[in-house]
Amino acid sequence: MNDALAATWSPGRGLSAWLREVRHTEIGKRFVVTAFLFFAAGGIEAALMRLQLSRPANAMVGPDLYNRLFTTHGSTMMFLFAVPVMQGVGTFIVPLMIGARNLAFPRLSAYSYYVYLVGGLLLYVGFSFRAGPDAGWFAYTPLSGPAFSPGKRMDVWAQMITFTELSALATAVNLVVTIFKLRAPGMSITRMPLLVWAFLVVAFMIIFAMPAVVVASSCLALDRLVGTHFFNHAEGGDHLLWQHMFWFFAHPEVYIIFLPGLGMISAILPAFTRRRVLGYDVVVLATVTTGFVAFGVWVHHMFAAGLPQLGDSYFTASSLIITIPTGLQLFCWLATLWRAPLRFATPLLFVLGFFVTFVVGGLTGVMLAAVPIDLQVHDTMFVVAHLHYVLIGGAVFPLLGGVYYWFPKATGRLLNERAGKLSFWLTLLGFNATFFPLHMLGLHGMPRRVYTYLPGSGWHHLNLFATVASGVLALGVLITFLNVIVSHRRGQRAEANPWQADSLEWAVPSPPPPYNFADIPTVSSRAPLWEEPSARGVVTGLATDQREVVVTTLLDAAPDHRTILAGPSIWPLAAAAVTGVGFIVSMFTPWGLPVAVALGVPVMVGWFWPKGRPTPLHAEQPGTKAA
Amino acid sequence: MSATANNPAAPRSLDVSGLPSHAFGHRAPLWWGVLLMVAIEATTMALLLVSYLYLRGNEDAWRPVRLGWPTLEVAIVQMALLLASVLPTMGAVRAARDGRLKATRARLLLATALGAAMLVLRCFEIRLLPFRWDTDARGSVFWMTFGLHTAHVLTGVLENAMMLVLLYRGRVEEKHFGDVEAGALLWYFSVVEWLPAMALLYFDPLLWPT
Amino acid sequence: MMPASGYALAPAGPQAARLAQVFWAFFAVCAVVYVVVVALLLLGALRPGAAAVDEPARLRLVAAGGVLTALTLVGLLVVSIHGGHQLNPMRGAKDVLTVQVIGRQWWWELRYPGTAPDQEVVTANELHVPVGRPVLLRLVSRDVIHSFWVPELHGKRDLIPGHDSTTYIQADRAGVFRGQCAEFCGTQHAQMGFLVIAEPEEKFQAWLSAQRTPAPPQEALSAEARRGQDLFLHGTCVMCHRVAGTSAGATMGPDLTHVGSRATLAAGSLPNVHDHLRRWVADAQSVKPGSHMPPTPLSAADQDSLVTYLEALR
Amino acid sequence: MRHRLAAVLVAALGASAGCKHETHDVRPAQELSQSPGGVVLSTLFAGGVPSAIAGTLKDSQQNAYAMNEGKRLFDAYNCTGCHAHGGGAIGPALMDAKWIYGSSPENVYQTIVEGRPNGMPSFRGKIPDFQVAQLVAYVRSMPGLAGGFWAPGRNDAMQVKPGENTVSAQAPVRAPGAPPP
């Protein structure tokens, strides 16, 4: 039975199979590996910036290169690492956690990866040809506009945004439909793992937040290329339109990056505390509340712009309120941890590191929500410290914990524990020593995005200390990179459930076969693998010669009907290539889009045209009434 | 929200071979996929209309051009065509749910023809519009919203056209009736989104003193 | 005269003092919360013990934690909004000095309006203010978004093209306070600083009247300075700079009528001494690469006489 | 497979051939041809311009930063006073294809540095050479002769003309009544 399934579900060998890949496990791994390569590139840019800032009036990096470095560092970390790595983890883990054999739209996930890859390569090819963006990852107009940003630098940025957001939107649609319709029978909405809840909320946030930046970057690209006046005040445009449109997207974006981190903690804790996360309902409602309130806080990025005080006070209140759900989640985890028989493996260390680090960022966030404090520390190194505490503390720490936790599942080999612990301690100490001094620098008046500073400014010692400490942080991260590279081939072999965890992904062998589950499980509780084997059921009756899966109802996951999932196909790559050509050509001439549409139509027809053996239609009979 | 009480323990082995191989409406994954895509496009259109209202706010530079004959009339006819195409689309969906191939094909053809007619009129309107995208901010927002909606309608017409080719000549399968319904979702959205957009783009200038 | 950068928590004015108070209030609360959370974490994680977990009891504790958090946040909200309202005690103030601050790409143009147009004082990068008197700053930007920030006097306020805004500052003690642009504005955003020189009323009025006088006529200049003026009026300087009382009237660059009396050069980047002035004039791109000041290719002797002339413009 | 992907990425990163269009050259060659205030002995230069500036002049023609700086200087040095924004007022129009004194970079350089009869002043010694090269690049991008994709866009002011990047290149024509070459 299994080799029949394997024959049906595996794509075959060779380059053409590699390009036509649609299995969520492979595409998820590609997302994560590519995102970590961009993370390394972003890290190198950060190291260059720290070296330039280590001494006053340093001539190592000129202003033009420095501006390109910090813009590419910001854009890489936000658009090419943080969101895509969460997309990758979601693509890899969600189907496994809900007992499905693949995502609902397999070819759409392949398209999502290829479009992301095109966006990333566009930014770095641009950067290597001195055409990297240089007006900041937020690209405020008029600096990023046609009058003050000559050449194609900001166009590269705007198109990269369009690619990465297109990719995120495609993954979000995929995840929502998979979570809604392909859950294993019995996994009702209240038995879904908390990480799946996090990805569901994040997917909806992506669907409603990303269009804002796609519209904003398209308006900027049109302003620069064909001379529209969205951001030209003399002709009726408005620079604050850009800020509102961008931050309406960018604040939900940071929660899109951060909520999967919280979900991963809820997934890691049970394995190392031998307890289910306390307050399942509280954590779920907190995640959903954070998802909604995240859309109502964006003006706290614009307190210094001189907007009316009443509006600012509203946004102070909403920015303070959003900490309550996250606080409740923390209290639930603390209650879960309280005097539990902990096993201090690396994943748990990174979760504990999250507590120590993220809470600092959360509290400086509360301080930044107050207008009087924000007027002093906005756009200074204080904010740089805050954002790194919440992003590295809140998302990268749980992510590294997740890498150590799910690496055995993805590759079949355990990561080295000693190297993991060493990497954790170096990362924790290096991170705090690098970024805590930046709080003081910000209060002492050091603005953000400055390529140098005067000898008499009094910022020298803290900057030097931060640069040295950033070496320790880099070393910590490097050890995890080496650990992955070495253990990927020579790590200790892992069996199906090395951590004795409770969720479904540990029911399949490591690495999972092409069809994931030999028999799709039925679920009867929140911790399926901690049930006695007798209580676990299986689904039978699915065809093994076709990619057939069972579609279940939305709330109770009762079996509803069977459907055939799409198989390996070259069309996603073709569609991504057409999207790439269309948008890159439209950086140079407005005729790029009509070209894209003209090329796109045949590709779309190729993609949607039915393939494989048709199930004959009983033509003209009154149709098989849906049961 | 506690689940363990009312959910019966799952049976030992669940045979699903008896289940239908296709479903309509919210039970089908494709329907949800198209609904979410409509949500994305709706958010995009809503943001453009919000930025139109935002830019309309600074009155000193806002000089909307009143659209007179024939541009306004051509736009109104297009809206009528779009609204008219909703009926045959709904008819096609009803026929698709009943599996009646001939009726589905005919009604979908009518709906697509009306959509195509609207696109032809739109090409005329492009030449009739008295301002360009680089005239001023209002022109820019107008043309961007105009372009986005045209893209939506074009996508809908092309998708319906492909579906028609399949229904007339291809090997029709059960699930293709579901695709007709999913395509209809996108078409309903393309029609409905143009109502608020038209109010703002075409009729709002009439409120401004000349 | 090149002060270290201002420290936001060492205020020299009523606004910054109010901001510092709100900061310390928030900092105290947040520090306590952090200690409590980390303590709970360590106590809970490092002492394995009770096997049985009394879930309802712990859920009540979690709920209590949530309510406590909400109450704390409401308190902080009140502190923040109350602090915010105090920022503009100047509304009713009488003797308010008004100055127009114009943000240009990578320097600050300052205009003190006079009773008549010719009485207007135009200077750059150094904002003289009388001690104790409130100063209303009209913020205007000519190109991109800048942000006016003097940490020791007040929070920052953006200068956005198309959105003229105002801010108030007041220095309670004499001194020189360093400020800089806080919104990324291009290549030389890092070296777009300025000084706020708070001085007693009479010194301020003396400075103001001195600024209103045009440049010294040729007769009053030394031979070297006269040669310098000749180079100034026939070289590239006259295309961008203005010296009141001479034929140079361009307003693209800073007004140099009283450049000799200024403490710093190049928007607070260099102290105004002979060799720095010479280096800035001869090869500006080595000091601020990318700035709009082109290098002036002169022989050594010409450079000396030009610098002598500029230093004579006290 | 993954190594091949990494190799491609590294190759792309390494290919920093440094495309000429995007470099921000703020410190051009220092040796300037004009001796400010000095007497000019002859205007006959092999190749039309003094050799010192020929390199900078040629590089500036296709460089986005140079053209954008040229546009800023066109307003800063009050060229708009006579030429308006290219439409021509006291001075001749620049955005059309008719050129009285030639449209090659060298001709335009000579026009700016030497001046021309009927009112074009000589800016020798007043504008440094690399800025003249930037002005030449911008002036030639007005009728679309230079820059192409890299020409400046619209400016942040009242719309007097579309951005130079939307201008389709026009073949230069000798203006009627122009002196023989």
C-alpha cells in the first residue's frame, strides 16, 4: 500500500522533477533555506554597518554605500527573511500538524516560492550593480520619489516589495484554505494545535495588510516612472499618504513576523514540560485579538509628523492595549512552565531566551507608545534597540528553537546539542550586549541611519562596545549555521518522535515520505500522540493511484467529500517567470505590464487546463446531487 | 469552547470511499481560495478609494474635472452592462449546480459577451477621458482605480472565455461545474466593486463648485 | 564650542523636563514588571516539583495577571496623555520670539522676521535664543522630510513639504545645545546638525542687531581680505551664496554675511577655525561627501586670502 | 541541488561590474581645465573639449545621478530665468530638436563655458567643470538625446512638463539661421 502511495505522490528524480516540485515539505524547506541565506546576507550588511560605526568619523564605508547597506539590511531582514521564513515554516509544518498530505493548492505554493526567489535575486542583483535601494526600508517620499532618488535604485525596492508580497499573499491563501478544509477528521476548530491557530491568524493578517504596501509601492513606482502625482504636494498629492499607507501595512507585518514565533513556543513547550499549554482558549483568543488590534495602531510610527493630538492619544491607547493579549499568552506559558519537570534541550533554551529578551522589547514598546517619550526617542538608536529586541527576541529566538526542534523531522537527523547550547548562550549574550547599549545611545541623541558621527558627540565607547558584542552574536548564529550544515549529513539519526511530542507531525517518519501519512489519522483530542494508541483511528478508502485526499467541514472537521490535489507541474515556474519579466520590464517602460498580461494568458491557460485521466461526466443526466 | 464533551470519540477506521468526489459552494476548497482572492482585491480597491478620499481632503489643490457628455454616459452604459451580466451568471451557476451542461454553457456565454461588450466600451472611454494620469493627483488616483477595475474585469472575461472553450470542446468533468461557480464569485466582485468606485470617480466631481 | 550631543534625560527647558518625567514614570513601571516576569520565570523553571497541575487555579492567576496588566496600562495611558497636554504651556505666553526654520538638504536655514522685510535676519545652522523666553519655530522644508530635534529642549518635530508645522522650545539656562536632523533625508543626513545658543536677553539683542548690519565695505577690509572678496565675487562662490552689501545675492547656499561670527561650519560638522574653513572651502567633499558644496580649485595663496575675507565677515 | 543554487546566488552577488548608470560620483577628477579668472588663450581643443574634462563629460551622459544633479543645478543657477523649464523664453527652447550651436556633449559644454552671442553668458570659472558636465547631461536629456531609462522623472513641484524619462528621443536638427558648422 505504501509503495503505491509513494509512486503516486513522489515527483520523480532529476532537475525537471526538482523544478516541478509541489510537495509542501520540499517547498517549505526551500523557503526556509533561501530565507536563512538572505538572513546571512543581511547579517553581513549589519556587520559592515557596525564596523563603520565603531569609530567616530570612520572612513571605512562612505555615505552612499552605507545608505545602500542599511536600506538593503532592513529590506532583506523584513521582506526577504522574516516573513518568508515564517511562510516556509507554515508551508512545511501546517499540513503535517493537521494530518493532511499536502496543501490545498500545491502549485500555488510552488509559484509563491519562485516569485519570492525572483524578488530576492532582483534586490541583490540590483545591489551588486550599485542599484541597491538607498532611501531606507520604509522609503519615505519625497526622498524616495522621482525628484530625490535618481536612477533605478528605489524602483528595484518597489518591485522587490511587489514580488515578496505577492508570494506572501499566495502562501496566506494556501494556508487558510488548507487549515479550513483539509484538517484530519475529528480535528475540530477547538482541537487545532496553537501553532496552526497562529498561522491561520497570520494568514488573514497577510490578506488584509499586504495589499496596502502593494498599492503604496505601485503608486511610488508610477510616480517615478510615468509621473503620476500621488506623492507630489504641489499637484494635490500628499507625503503623509505614503506614511499612512506604508505603516498601515508595516505594523501588521511585524505582527505577521512575530505571531508565528508565539505559535512555535506553544508547540515547543509541551514536549519539554510534559504538559499541555495551559489556557488553550486564552492563547487562541489572545492570538485572534492581536490579529485585529494590530490594524489599529500604525500611527504610533508618525507621532513626530505633527498630526492632531487627539488622534495621537487614540493611537497611544490602542498601542498600549495590544500588549494585553501578548501579556496573557506569556502568563499562560509561565503557568505551563511553573515547576514543571523541564528538559533543558536547545529548543527550550531558546524559548527561555525569548522570555528574557522579548519582554524587554515589549516594555520599550509600551514606552514608545506614549507620545511624550516617542517624541524624544523616535528615529533614534533607542527605536533600533526596541525593534531588534521584539523581532530577534520575539521571532528569531523562537525560530531558532523551532529549527532545533523540527530539524529532525525535516531531515531525519538531530542537530548537535552541545553546539546548540553553545550557540544559544553566545547568541543570547551577544544579542543583549549588542543592542542594550543602543537604548542609551538613543537617549543621548544618536539618530538612526547615520553613517558616521562627530568625535565630540560622546557616542564612541558605546558604539565600539556594541560592535565588539555584535561579533559575539554573529559567532552564535554562525555556530547554528555550521551545526545545520554538518548535522544535515552526519547528525545523529532521528526516529519519528525524538522529543516525545504531542502533535501529529511526529506521527510520520523523519523525513516524511512523499505522501506524509500512510493512513490519514482521525483526531479526538488536542494532543493526538499523547492519547493511548487504542483511541487513535485512521481514514480508509482513499484511492492510492491518484492524489486523493479527504475534505472536511470547517468547524467540526467531519469528512465531507474527496478531492484530487494537483500534481507536479512546470506552470508555477513559468508563471513566476512571466510575473518576473513583466514587473522587471515595467521598471524600465510602462509597456512591461501589457507584455506580462500577453505572456500571462497562455501560461494561465496552461496552468488551469485539466490534465490527467478525466473522470467521465454522466453527460445530460441530472448530475450527482451532492450528498 | 471545550470540545471533548460533545465530540464523539472518532471511530476506529473511517471509510470515506462512499463520499462524493465533488462539492459546491463553501464546502469546496476552490470556492474559499477565490473568496480569499476577492478579499485581497477588495482590500486593494478599498485602499485606493480611501486614498482618493484622503487626497480629496486637501481642498486647495483638488480641482476635479467634471465628466460630461459622452464620457459619463459611456461609463453609465458600462455599469448597466456589468449589472446586466449578473443575471446570466447567476443562471449559469444554478445550471452548473444541477449539472445541466447546455444551460450552463449558454448562460455563461451570454454573461461573458456582456462583459466583453463592457470592455470594448471601456477602450473607447480611455480615449474620451479628458485628463491623463500625470495631470494631477486626482487624475492619478482615477486612472489607477480605473486600471485596477479594468484588470479585474479582463481577468473575469478571460477566465470565463477559457471555461467556455472547455465546456464547449474540452473533456468536461464534474469539478468544472464547481469552477464555474468559483469564477462567478470573482465576477460578482468585479461588478459590485465598481459601484462605490464609480460614485467617487464619476459623480463626486459633480458635487464640487465649478 | 563643539558641545557633546544632548542627553534627553538632562533637560534644559520645560518641555524636555516634562518628557523626562514621563520617561522616568514609564521606566519605573516597566522595570518592576520586567523583574517580576523574570523572577516568575526563574522560580518556575528552576524548581521542578509539583506533578499535579491545578489548572483552574492557575487559570485564575493568569486572569489576575491580565487584569493587573490592563490596570497598569490604563495608569500609564493617563500619565502619557497628561504629559502630552503639558507640552505647550506657551499658548498664552506673551513675548514669544518667532523664528522660521527651513530644512534644506543637509543644512538649516534660519530666518528671524524683522519689523520690515529688510530687517529680516538670515543665518544658518545656529539658532540664537534668549534665555527664559518661549520661541515659536515655524518649520518648513524645501526638499525632503527633515526632523528638528534638540534633545535637551524638546522632542522632535518633522518638517514635511506641504505640511508647515510649528513647535515651541524654551531654554531655562544659558548654554549651547546641540541638535540634529532625526529623519533620514539623504546622503548627508548624518552631518546635518545645528546649535541652539541660549544667551541672556541683552546679548541676544546685541547679536540680532549685529546680524542686521551688512558686510563691511571694501575700504574696511585688509588688502588680503580685499583680494579674497575679489576671488569670492568672481569665482564659483557667488553662484550660491549671499553676502549682504556686495553683489553676491544667491540664496541656494547659506547666507555668508556673518559667517565669521558662527561657531561651526558645514551644519555643525567642523569648528570655525582657519584651517577647517580652508579645508571646507577648498575640498568640501572630503568633509561631507555628497553635499551640494562643490570643491573650489584655488591655489594655496588664493585659498588663504579667500578664507581671510570670510573670517572678516564677522 | 542546493549547492548549485548557492553557487548561482554567490555569482550574482559577485558580478559587481558596477553598472555605470547608477554610480554616485561625488568626487570627480580634480584637475580642472578652466583656470578660474585666468586668460583663455585658445578655444581650439582636440576633440572639442579640454582633455581633462572629456572623461567626466562622457561618463555623465548616461549617469542618473549626474542628470538629476544637472536638473537641480538648472534651477539653482537660474538657467530657468532665460530658458524656462526647457520651453524657452528669452533664451532658446532646449527640449525641442532644433539646436543652434550643436547638440553633442562637447558643443553644449562649449556653449555653457564659452557663452554664445545674443545673451548666453560665459560661466567659465563660475561653475566647476564636473557640474557643467552634469548640466550638459541634463540639457541633452530634455529632448531625449541622453539618459533613456535613467533620465530624471517628474519633479516635486507644479507640473510644467512631463519628466525627462517619458520623453521620446528626437533626432537633433540644425536650427534655421544657425551659423555654419
